[in-house]
Amino acid sequence: MVERTLSIIKPDAVERNLDIDIKSFFKKNGLKILKSKKVKISREEASEFYKVHQTKPFYNELCNYLSSGPIIVMILEGENAIAKNRQLMGATDPLKAEDGTLRKMYGISIDKNSVHGSDSMENSKIEIDFFFK
Ligand code: UDP
Ligand code: MG
């Protein structure tokens, strides 16, 4: 099924000018970039975006981090786009990510792991609306 998902190029990757490489990786792997924009979100917006993690020990740092610099938010579209994007990203911790995945190639650490991707159909809708409505 053709799906849409939200992808974010996080501050550590934008800072290192990896956006072109990451975008071409998605395109090469069958995901079309329907929309893309560079934004800088506030601490409050970041805490809203990541509110599913509000009880986690890393929540505070995570919100500080996502609002620390420019990010690139994209709508990706393609066959099984949600799962495919997660597969292309690799495991949350770059040390555990498989070879050939974005986080393996570019991630610095479990917090500075270069990319975000929606994890379900429900969340993809919520996250796309968050940035593109
Ligand atoms: N995160 C972190 N420490 C952890 C787990 C997660 O800093 O121990 C950060 C990391 O940036 C991750 C984000 O919180 O991408 C959201 O966590 P989640 O478990 O949803 O991972 P993801 O869906 O991004 O793979
Ligand atoms: Mg997640």
C-alpha cells in the first residue's frame, strides 16, 4: 500500500550538511519526497512533538536537542513508506544499527542519531499534521 510518513533530519545531520545525501538515499530507495522544509522549532513545540516520551528519562534532553538547531522535515511517500523508512533509518542506537542504514552511516550516538521517522500509520498522520497543517 502506498503510504506517507514523516521524516526529520535532526540537528546533528543538518549541521554536518548531510541533508543532500540523506535525501538522495531516500530517493534511491524508492521513497519520494513530497514536501520538505527547513525549520527551527521551539522547546515547547519539541516537547509537544515528543510527548509520547514524556515519562522517559531522556525526554528533557531529547526536547532540548530537537529544538537546538535547524531541522529538515519531510513527507515521504511510497510503497510501505512507514516501515521502509524505519528500515532505512536503522536501530535507534547507531552502534546497533545494521550496515547500510542511515543511523549506521551518519549517527553519532543514541541521542544524536541523525533522523526521525514515524513508527505507525496513526503517528504518521499526527506527525505530518504537526509540521504541514
Ligand atoms: N533517545 C535517547 N535515548 C534513549 C532512547 C531514545 O536519547 O535511550 C532519543 C533518540 O534520539 C530517539 C528518540 O529519543 O531517536 C525517540 O526514541 P524512540 O525510542 O522513539 O526511537 P526512534 O523511534 O527514534 O528509533
Ligand atoms: Mg520513535
